[in-house]
Amino acid sequence: MQGLTQEDVRHTFDNGLPSRNNIGTAIIVGAGLSGLATAYELAKQGTQVTVLEATDRPGGRTWTLRHPFADGLRAEAGAMTATEQCHYTMHYLSEMGIETEPSDLVDTDFMYYRNGIRIRPDRVDDHAEALGLHADERHLTVADMFARYVTKFNENIGPEISQLDWNPTPNLLELDQISVRQALADRGASAAAIGLIEPLFLEMRGGELESASAMAWARYESSPRSFSTAGAQWYKIKGGTDTLARALADKIKDRVLYRRPVVRITQTEDEAQVTFLDRDRLQTLSADRVIVTAPFSSMRHLNLSMAGLSAAKHSTIRRLKYVSVLRVFLQMRTKFWPEDRLMLSTDTAICTVRDATPRLPGPRKIIECWLTGWPAQAVASMSDDERVNFALNELEPMLPGARANFELGTSVAWDNEPYAAGAYILPERGHAELMANTRTAEGRIHFAGEHTAFEPNGGSMNYALESAIRVLLELSAL
């Protein structure tokens, strides 16, 4: 069913998905949340489903690290949060019997680390000159700056910026042609003010304000999912984010094949075929339909010459940008810093430093160094040991005692993950022209995943799950 809207998908989902469809067999590429949810729902409808997953685990970019940490500590390498507005995520959590708890990203002891000192967000005026704020910004708190340069302007864009069905209007398309940094500068924000309010965008811009679409940013900041409006309604999944993926995978465990990387997709008028590696052999499966949930960044390595894809789809697969994220996790023998819930936005290469285990019992803790953009790309070229040592070198001036308390560490560079090749989509300028192409079905091949969402921003479990429901409706309408 082409032409589905966000509201169509939500309405049908809330009123009950079709009990059956006309699809006898389906192959799903990727066992991330969208692939697992699609397979789970298709299996309930009686479709013979096979899920091909390149790695040895379900979840894709929902990845909870439990090794090599001691004392039951864990940390999130990928997706971390859900809000009350994450309708599909909350539905599947409830259906799987999984509980939530308050997110670690809200109610933190957040501070800036600038020029070697810690600065509270409500006391930036004490350091205004050193920071380089404009004269008319020096009496403002960070909240005041956000209201001046973000909230006030976005409220004047028009009701379309926050309505449920996303349909870019001429006003929004104009914003899509400029970057977030340009939009903020045009509104009068100094470089220092932009640097102070950027952490409130969380990771949605990935440190790429120069290329990120102002349209996508304005849409996100005008939604209840915005980190700037975060409150008690922000949650994390109890026991680890990958608990949801593992629960869905358990429902269809006889249908998921791990360590089966796909290398080629083809189709004819009568069927679609997927070729994959099975240890040291090439295998090919045929099905009525193929649902590709793998990121476009990884699809660039597949042979699609006989897939029958349109020129627009090929172009979108090549052009869609993914955010560079690298996360270093350092197990510390004890909590040697004064804050209960440490979170620092720094002017160093490690970008963000936080206690990744504020609610887990001690004495040991995990400090996370969260790099995005070009610093993440640079450090990704290092070995794991080199990354850990780099992070400790950067961390010691901020948290004296880091080296003395360090026990072990590990890291995840999403650019280097071969079947992800990036963390989540970065909607660059001109993103609007790509959006419909990401999700448009091509013959017998359908597309799901956070990059195919109706919303112009990625990085959301909810968008991935919504895309699964959209594909189910496409298949039911055949």
C-alpha cells in the first residue's frame, strides 16, 4: 500500500493489525528491532518467515554491553531511551512483559567543562567573557539562550512543525536547505552560545551542525521527544535496552539465522532471492517478498545490480548519511567524583563524559566517554587499547584520579561495525527529497528500519518499530 501516512499506520495499529495477509514466504534482512517486529507479526499471520542476521546477536543498534565488566555492570553501546510518546516501543515492551525505569540521561548533575573549569548551566554569566558570548547574551542562562534561539523561532514556523502527519511545507523546505549552525547564527547566536545549547540537542545532530538539516532539527526540537523538554517521562528498559530485542527474538527463535551476512539481492516478476554466506558457502533463498531492514550504509556493500531498484532508490542508498559515534567505557574501582549523576559536556575531543551506571549499586562504576562527529571518526582508527588510553589521557584533567581508579575498558566505534557502518541517520541539508525514497517499496522488495521512518530524524527505537508496522500494512494490501 503506497501512500500510507504516519496517521494511517498509527490508526491501523491501534485498532488491530490484519489477522492474515497474502504473503506465503518472506525473507527479512537484519534482526534489529524493525526486522524482529516484522518477523514476529508476519509469523502470527501465518507467513513462513526467515530472518538473516549477519552478527551473532539480535538487536542491531540496540546493544547492551555486559562483557568485560564486573559485578553485573552493563552499559549501552547504542539506543538508550524511550518516552511516553514512543507508542510502538511502549506497546511491545508491554506485550513482552518488560518493565521500564527512569532514564539515566535526565535529572543528571549536568555541567559544562570549558577551558579547564566546570561551569553550571545557570552560572555561565560568571564566565561569559572567557566563553566568548556576545554582549547581549552575557546575562542569559543556557535555558534563556535555548528559548531565544530555538523555542521562540520554532514556535513561529507554523503548526505543521509539530503536527502528527509529517508533510514538509514550503516554509519547512526552505529550512531544509540550510544547516542547523546557519539557522542558529542567522538568529543571532554566537559560536559560544551554539556550543552551550548544542548538548541539549543530545546526539540527534551527531556533532555535525554544519551539515545537519535545520528542518529536521526544528521538527525534533518541536516534538515531545526533544531532550530539551525531557522530564520524568523519559525511560530506559529495565535490565538493558537489548532486553526487548532478545524477547522478540525468543518468540521467533526458530526463524532467525545468525552469522548469515547477505551479499546479494535479486528479484524477478515471480519471486525475490537473497544470497548470503553460510560459513564457507554461498546459499540462496527465494521468497514471495524480501524486507530489507539493514541500514543503507551497510547496503552499499551488497550486490544490487539485479535487484530491480529505481535510480532514485540507488541514489538514496548512496547519499543517506549516518552519524559517526564512538563510545568508550571505563570501569572504575570506585566512584571518586563528587556528583551523584555525573554528566559533563566538554570542549575536548571526548565530547561528553558521564556516569553510565548512576543507578546501579557500587562500589564499581562505568564512566562513558561519548564521541561524535569528526572526533569519533579520528579515534575509530585506533585499536581498542589505544582508544581506552586516549580516553584516560583526556579524562584525567577533568576527573583527577581516573587513571588510579581505572580497572578495565572497552569501546564501540559504530563506523567500524561492518553491518552498521554508522550509528543512525544524519539528516543533512536537502534531506526532504530523500525521505520518501527511503521507504518506497521496489517490486517485491520492501524497506524498514529507523532510516525509513516518516520522521526526518533517526536514532529511535520507536521509528524502527513504526516502520515494521508500515511494511506489514503494505504487505496486507497486496
